[in-house]
Amino acid sequence: MADGGEFGRIARAALTARGMTIRAAARAVNFDHAYLSRVFAGKQLPSPQLAQALDRLFGTGRALVDLADRLAEAATLSGSAPPASLSDFLPEDDPLAPLTSRTGRRIGMEDVKDQAQRVHALRLADDVVYGRDLIGPALRELRTAVRLYRENTHTDNVGRELLRTIGELAQICGWISADAGQHAEAERIYRLGLSAANTAGDATLAGNLLGSLAYLASNTGREREGVEMARAASDGAPDAPPRARALFLDRVAWANAKTGQAQPAMRALAEAHEAIISDYDGPEEPTWTYWVSTAELEVMDSRVFTELRRPLRAVPLLRRVLGQYDATHTREMALYLSWLAVALADANEPEEAAATTERVISLSSAGASERTADRARVALGRLMEYRGCRRWTASWPSTRPRRAAPVRQPVGSDTRSRGGRHRQHDVPADRNAKSLRRMSR
């Protein structure tokens, strides 16, 4: 990519002037090493957030930010930027390379089936046990599966099925890590799974992993890269079964909504609804799509509408879905209620928004999910617009929900960029609930 090449040359010159390696720079700016390698090699344009972080690191003012914006705009206008593909997001090395000398036993399909059952059990556990409470067991399962593949002998068919199992396990472990607030660890795990799925030749599973990575990027300040990933995931699995296809399109919709692109987002939502009811005579749906349904698509619809500030479309959908949702899934209830709270605030209904936010805080304080804590803060932040009103000012809560404690369960050994980056808020969540209760009277 010519545009990426120009940025890469200038960034490499600044890197050399500082006497740094790409890996050291990746640690300093807290971005994935493989991603930085592609940017510095000119294979990919940087996100605005990466360009800003590199400007700070190299002391170049806004030079790299301005260059990245100019190159991205030029590539968009000329149509010269080729679409990203799955291979652009694979890890640079091979984290699943078999050991040169294998000392273990020969494994067969029974071992693979046992691993697959454990993966599905972990996936079901994530419906009721969250983030910090589940990350330890999840990462132990992932380590065990990777060792089983690398240290033992097996036929090509068994190895392929075991790689597929590792890919599925990496997807759920990445999700759990993100739920615990371990975003850098989640990205590393997703890329591990992407490598496993790609090696196994499972395009649908690879699409799920890359789509999960896109969702993570979109929600952690890398919106432009999230769009690229989501599109690559969807384009890379055109023959995916209906539920998987609908899931990929939903992620495209969300990524576009996070960048404020309403038309592409709405178009992807419509395509997702068409996909889930489409005729299909191919292979069976993978087990990991068990939760994808028309009701879940409506949840994503409402979230996209909320992100695009269209509350009149979001509120009725969320109320209908929440009225039918399993109340034992407290994390999902808290997340969906948080979207309802924001949509109600956008609809100029602060009393209902405050009461709904109180429920979000109450549910999130009982769990171990960083996602719900973050969403509670978002809902409270949205209510800030009403703080200037006289009837609200006196009772506005001066604190925010407590942030989850950092988790110390990394798969790898480098934890310098994980945890501890955000200030801890040790004020009990029920204090916020009391303030909100006064507000909603």
C-alpha cells in the first residue's frame, strides 16, 4: 500500500532516531506488536489513536496524526486502499508451532472430543459466571489445549480438529479476558485463535475470531481498525451458515456505528436479518452460534440506534427484548439496561434514564464484569447533560461505580501494559444507587 508505505518510512525513521525496536515501541504505546509491524512495514495505515500515541512517543507534535489523516482521506477518495483481509491480522510468528522434540503421547479423536466438551461447558458457564471469576479456569483450559497440540503426536485429521478446538477456546477466553478488563491479553488470545482457525482451514471460525477482535478494537478507541477487521471477517467467510453470517454482519454494523457511519451500519443490520432467515443447505451451524437469534439481532439493532442517537427506534426494541430476557443472566441484563438508559436520556426522559441506571449499577455491583462497570459509567456520564437543571443538581451523585480490580492471570509473561492503567474507584456502587434513587423521585 503506497500510502501506508509513506507513513511507515517516516515512522521507522523516528523509531531509529530514538534507538528503539518495534517491540519496545509496541510496549510503550500499548498496541499489539504485530499491528505495529504491519504499520511500520507500510502494509496498513495506522488508526488515529496509534498515530497520536506515536507522536507522543517520538515527540513529533501532531506530525504523524496529520499525516495519517491525510493519507486515510486520500485513500478513501481515490479508492486505492485495498480492503483488509484475514491474513493482515494473523500474528507475526507461529504461536502454535509444534515442538522440535515431542515427548508426549499419541492423542486421538477421543481427546479432541473431551476438549470440545470442555470448551462448550466453559461457554455455557460464561452465561452466568463473569470476567474476573472465570478468567483463571478459562486460561488454564487454553494452556492445556495448546500444550496438548504442541507436545504430543497426532494424525493430520486429529491435529486439524484440535486446532479448531483451540480456536473456539481462544474466542471464549478472549471474550472473558475482555470482560475482566484485560484488553491487551484478549487481543493476544484472539490472534492466537485466529492462527489456529486459519491453520485448520475453518474460515467461519476465523471470521468469528476476527469479528471478536473487531468488536474489541471498536470498543477500545480503535474504531477505524475495527471497521477494517469486521469487514475482513465478513468478507472472508461468504459461505458461513446463517447464524454465523448474521453475527458477522452485526459486527460490521456496530463497527460502522462507532465511527458514526449511519448508512453502512443500517445496511449491515438489514443484511444480518436477511441472513439469519435465508435458505441454506451447507454444513451445520457451529455450536458457538447457539446464542444468536432474531431477539439478539434486535438487541444489536437497538444498540446501533442508540450509538447513532436514534432513541425513538432504540427504546421500544430494548423494552420488548428486556421484557422477555432471562433475568438470571445478570451481566447481559445490566448491559442491555445500560443501553436503554442512554437511549432514554437521548429521548429527553431523564427520570426514567436515572431509574434505569440505578438498576444497571445494582446489577453490575454484584458481578465480576468490567463491561458492566464501564457501561454504568457511560450511563452516568450521559446523565451529566441534565446536571445543570435545578431539580437534579442537588441530588447528582458525586461518585461513579467502582472499577473492577485488575486481574493477574495472563497467558504470557509480559504484563507491563496490562491492568493498572486506569484509576481505581473504590466508592461502593450502592452509594450511586442511593443518589440516583433521590434523582428519580
